[in-house]
Amino acid sequence: MNICGCLIHVAQAQLPAARARMENTDGVEIHAATDDGRLVVVVEDTDEARASEIIMGLHQIPGVISLSLNYHHFEDLSQAALAAAPALQPEI
């Protein structure tokens, strides 16, 4: 699991189109927005792309002024699942 919390600033004139494009991007969720174009966005890995690749794509959306990574969490779920369920661990 790879989760990135980002703050994105979008030019007001291009906000509706930029927001729609972000909302239609797999792995992207908009959690808060202001009228002046600031968005709180969470980006997660998908089967097709890593969160870092998705973030680089968000930078290219017309109207995006800035994007800052404010939070990052990575957890190897396959290892966490094995630790949580010892019965699932392979016998040696």
C-alpha cells in the first residue's frame, strides 16, 4: 500500500476542467477544495501505475500551478498479512 497526500493549487479559470480530469484519474481522490483552487488530494498506487507516476501526471494537467507532497505512507501488505496470520506462513 502506497499512499501520498498532496496539496494542489490550480488556476481558478481552469479549476473545473482540472478537477474533472483529476477525478477521472485512477488512484486519485479529492478530499477537500477551496473556491480559490486549492485541493487536498490523496494518490494511491494502482495496478497500472505507481503513485509517483500518477503525481507526475497531475503536474501536467493544464492549470496546475503547484503540487506539493505533504504526506507519504508505504506498507508492504504481503508481509503485514503474513505477520498477522502466522498460519498462512509457509512451513520450512
